[in-house]
Amino acid sequence: MNITQCKIEHIEAVADLFDEYLVFYEKESNHAACRDFIKENITQERSVIFLLTDDRNIPVAFCQLYPAICSLSMRGYYYLSDLYVKLSERKNGYARFLMNHITEHFAANGAQRLTLDTANSNTIAQALYESLGYERENVYITYHKILPPQ
């Protein structure tokens, strides 16, 4: 296994996985839009993306994190927005390997924490996160207001 922090030369590989990720979440496939989105995130440094390849150097997983700041701790943290392992490659330890990598990477770079959300129904992911020391939020209630597209 090898993990690479994505640069411009990784856009196609990540876009392929990102498109699969969207389809997994019942969104319509749109490879061109995925490529543009990933390219903009990388070139504008809006997110940090890691690509995991298997022993044959084939892309099998990725994760994308966005920087944020916690006012209470007055330190930066990262929000894990996307984590995807190809369906055919699940149960091979790739998600755990990626999660351990980002934990070490961001801890070494002074981040205050990593934060993520997962669906109530995604018990497999919940078990992974809890086994890695993530704690379920019990203090704050999250609200969302979806804004109309412009």
C-alpha cells in the first residue's frame, strides 16, 4: 500500500474514485464535473486529498479533508468530508490504513483534531472510527440549512 498527497498529476485517478463515491451515494455519475471539482480543490488548495494505491500501484481509495479553525482552542483542525474505498477492495484494511495515515500526518502538522460525519446507518464505518479512538458527539446538536442554488 502506498499513500500519496494528491497534486495536479493525480487528478484523473482521484476523479475516477470520486465519481464512484458519488454514485455510491446515489448521485448521478459525472466524471467531467468530478475532475473539475477535484482539480479546483487541488489547485486552489481548498482541500487536502490523499490517494491510496495497492501493491500493484492501482488506485483503490481516497480521502478528502477540508481545513477549518476552532475558535475555542484557537487552532486549526481538519474535517474529513470524503473517504471512499472501491467496493471490490473493501475489507482489505485500506480505510484503516488511510485513517491512521491522516491521523499521523495532521497530528505532526499541529492540527487540533480531525472531525467527521457518517450516516446513522453506516455501522461499519462507525465501528472503524470508534476502534480508532473517535468519539461520538454527545454535547452539540448539528443543524443544517440548505441554501438554494444560484
